[in-house]
Amino acid sequence: MRQIRRFLLTAVIAVVALPALVPLASAQTTSKANIVQTAVAAGQFKTLVALVKEAGLAGTLQGKGPFTVFAPTDAAFAKVPKATLAALKHDRAKLRAVLLYHVLKGKVTAAKVVKLRSVKTLNGQSLKIRVSHGKVTIGGARIVKTDIAASNGVIHVIDRVLIPR
């Protein structure tokens, strides 16, 4: 008899609790935006998003992924000489190479980044990672904000634009 009561009590709790949990779970999974949408919503990546679209990479970064993007802010792009940006805008292959130098395949959270010495980017080159005095740099750029979640990966904010050699 005790087993039947336990079973019925468990069943009642499950039936009562399940409807309350399902909307919450589905709202969490559907409310997340992809990497491009997340960058647009942040408002500090206008230059990056414009260049990603110009290079024809928006579809990729809106795709399944997962990806990790080291995203330079508009302030970081302002530090790049105007002639360099203009040259990149006129050479789609170089622009793509620069942008893909900021992207990793897979979701690499901050906790994982600090354990690595280098990472291979989607343009085929590697970036060195350094951790010193509580600050993390990748390719010489300081990571200023980490783990901005997107439905298809993660964004880490960096303070300068990475230019491959």
C-alpha cells in the first residue's frame, strides 16, 4: 500500500510540476539569438557586423555552429588605420581571412580558454593565449568580457582587431 501511495504522490507531483517547467525550458531555448543577432543586439559591434555581412560570412555565423568569436568592439576597429580598413573592404578574400582569424570551431568558454596555450582559427592560423596577472590575451588582444552566450556558440569581447600575418 505504501508503494502505491508513493507512486501516486510522485505521479501527482510530476503532473503538477511538468506544465510549469515546460514553458520555462522552451522559452530559454527559443529566446537565445545566434552569434550575429547577439552581436547586433549588444550595440558595440556595428563595424564587426557590417564587415561580416560584407564578407559574406553572416550566414555562416548564423548557422548551426557551434562557434567561438573573439569580437573586437567598435572602439577596437576605430584604432585600425582607415587605410587598412579601406583596403580590407576592397579585398573580400583578405577581409574574410581577417574575420575568420577571430573565429574558432566549437564552443570554447572562458574556463577552457585560460587552460589553452594556443587555438587554431577558421582561417587556418593559430593564436597564442597568455594568462598573466589575471588578464587573458589572445593574439595580443586583451579579452575584456567573456562568455556572451548565443544559440550557436559564444562571444568573447576583445580590445583590438587581430590581423593575421
